[in-house]
Amino acid sequence: MKKIDTLLDQQREKEDKIAAFGDLLDDLETTKTRKKALWKEIYENAVSDRERASILFTEAFRTMTGSSSDHASLGSVMAKYLERMCKSNDQILALAEIISKAEREEDKVNPDELFSKISGD
């Protein structure tokens, strides 16, 4: 029962992260909705991939007894799981850069807009 509660807590945390990311995207007023939906999907996939790879890595690690045969048989598999987690992290970092760029673009002052506001047009 405790394991189920832990899994439910982890799922809630994941959903909270995704919701917070969605809120961040909602703050980008000039970015198109389709682009935001794509970014959110990429984020969800990256978080899920990282989580699944982490679970598989942990399970493989738990089965290892420390013998050289375990390292030979599981080492390359565990390395693949670590690579997947790194790729997911890279995807999230790339998204952060894209969103940061979109935020900077939104914050830029358009001289024509500024002139229109000043002149009361």
C-alpha cells in the first residue's frame, strides 16, 4: 500500500510540474497556441522519458550484486538508461532556451507601438 501511495505522489508531482510549465507558456501572450501546445507536449514527453528511464535504471541497479558478470550484462543497459535521462534533460534545457528567447522577443519594445501609445493613436 505504501508503494502505491508513493507512486500516486510521484504522479501528482509530475502533473504539477506539467501544469506549472503550462502556466509558464500561458504567460507568453504573443506566442502562437499551436507552438505552445507543441512545447508542452515535448516537455511532457521529456519528463515521462526521464522518469521511465530512471525507474528502469533503478530496477537494474537493485538487481546488481556487484559481480563482474552483472556489470558485463547490465552495464551497457544501464548506460542506455542514463543516456536517455541525459537526452531528456537536454530537451528540457533546449525548451528553456526557446522559451527564454520567446520571452525576450515579447519584452522588446516596438518603436512604432511606443510612438502610437505616446501620440495617443
